[in-house]
Amino acid sequence: MQFEFLKRDNAARNGRLVLSHGTVETPVFMPVGTNGAVKMCMHDCVKRAGAQIVLANAFHLYIRPGLDVISSFGGLHEFASWDIPILTDSGGYQIFSLSKHVKVDDDGVTFKAPLDGTTHRFTPEKVMEIQQVIGSDIAMVLDECLAPGNDRKTTEISLKRTTDWAKRSLKSHVRNDQALFGITQGGFFKETRMISTREITSMPFDGFAIGGLSVGEDLKTTLKMLDVIMSLMPEDKPRYLMGVGDPLLMLEAVERGVDMMDCVLPTRMARHGAVYTSHGKLNIRASVYAFDKSPLDPECTCEVCQNYSRGYIHHLIKRKEATGMMLATYHNMYFLHDLMRKARKAIHERSFSTFKRDFLNDINALPKE
Ligand SMILES: [Zn+2]
């Protein structure tokens, strides 16, 4: 993996990430294809919407179809016929969100798979093995994801475990055509965030992710933590803010030097009729759109907005037609890729703060997570 800067505008960075299956221009949004496919969007649509890299989930793929199937095809790229870079999330976040069915100790985590009730044991080494079989371009370490609201003592114990697991992950990762990212944690205390960021970034990872943010806290808290973390991040490695797909927060993150983001929300929202527009989010299911002949977003240049009316998509989504969900999904993905494309251009022209201000002025109703 190589990472180089093309331009900077204060802390915001426009960079280029060279991976085994292609080159990614940053800042970048990564759509989520948990099971090896972005829901309601065929691969060519995912790419046409502007995706340069997709995310898949090692935990879900390990449960189904299983490593024996994926390895018999020669890896996830071959199995799913993906020809662009793939990042695999370790599944830590999903496992720890099973709460009642999770037992964690210093060596690893035991959990019951929600799909079939079978019991599994994940250690940092096991998670490396899984992702090396999957063959993603970027693998993520196993980290402990704390639920918000934990006290300082619990947070300290947890971040120590995450640091230990990061060391073990580095030792057991051997694929040199696969980049490996460490994940910083540390809850919602400035000091614990600083400890975790310092410990994780002192290790020779290819890039660094920020975990455990945007998990239900308010925007002010997210930005306060982000400021602390970003001030300690190495300049020469890519920085990945996990689980963020809100346009406003994406721009705040880019302004602070974040290079990569992912979120399941834009595609999940679309399936329920919630779409991004240049003037905030709208819910196309509302009856006010039944006779509306305008596109989802009059300022959007995507092929859905060039060809279909709000009235038609309103009808399809109300009738639970897959085509309606597909059209809304395509638009939402295009909207975020287009936002990042404009952000890259603005950084290149050193006009990011003006671009951000204009975008915020246009938006009067922000998407809520
Ligand atoms: Zn559109």
C-alpha cells in the first residue's frame, strides 16, 4: 500500500491511496456491502454511482457463506466478482453489539451468531486469519467496542485490551498484498482517547481508524473527541473515521484531516425512502410527494435525478417495490460520492472552507442518524 498527498488545505487533505486492486482518491466515502454486496445495488451501479472502494464485513462472511466457500473461489474478489478495492471490517463492532450473547476476556471474545445460534470464538489472530483468507485490500484489527456511557475505569481497561489485541494482530498478519489498519478507541474521555491514539499510532500499521465515535452521542461531543484524536494522528498515514455517513459530519471530518469514511446508513435509509438532497433530507414516502414531478434533488446530476420523478419513486417505495429502493439507494450513494468529489476539488483549489460554508448554508434540515 502506498499513500501520498496531492494537496492540502489547512488540515484537510486530498490524497491518493494505491491498493492491490486499484487506486483510491481521498477523502473518500466507502459504501457498505456487509455480505459482499451493497444492498439493492448491482456492482456496476455501485461503481457508476462513484464508489472507488467498498466495505465488506469479515464477521458476517465468516458465518455465511464461510471461509471454506470463499477460499475455494480464491478470495472475496473472485467469489463476488468485485474488481475494485475492498476493505473488510473485523466485525468487532457487530460482535460487541450482540451484548447479551458476548463474553469478552483478555484473550478474545466468545459470542453466539444471531443467524443460527452457533457459538464462536474470535481472537485477534483468528480475525487476521479470516481476513487473510478473504483477501481484502485493507484488513482491520479486532478491537473492543465499548457502548457509550461507560465510566473512566472501564474505558481504561478496555483500551488496554484493544492495544494488546493490536500488537497481536500485527504479529499474526503476514499477507504483504493486504494493508492492515489499527483502530483507536478510548470512549468519551479526552485522556483515554489520547492514551489509545498514542498507543495505537506508535505501532507500524498502514493506516489508522477512529472507532467508537458517532455511536449516539451529540455532534458537539463527536467533534470535541475528533479534535483530540486528530491532533495526535501521524501525518503520513491514511485516517479512517468509522461509521460516519452524515453529510455535515463528513465535511467536519474532512476539514480536520480525515481521509476515509463508511456508513451503512445512506443505503439503509434509502430502502425506507429517506434521501439526501442539497437542502437537507427528505422522506419520499410523505404524501406531499405523490404528484411531485421534480427529481429527488433538482441539483443532483445522478441518472436517477435525470430520469425519474419524486412522484414515481414515492409510489414505488410505498408499494415496497425493489426498483424504488434501488433508485433511492443509487441516488444516496451518488450524493455522498459527489460530496467527496467536490470536497477533493475544493481542497485542490484551497477553497474547502468556502465550499463547506456554502454547503451548510444550502442545507436547512440535516440528516439525523
Ligand atoms: Zn440524484
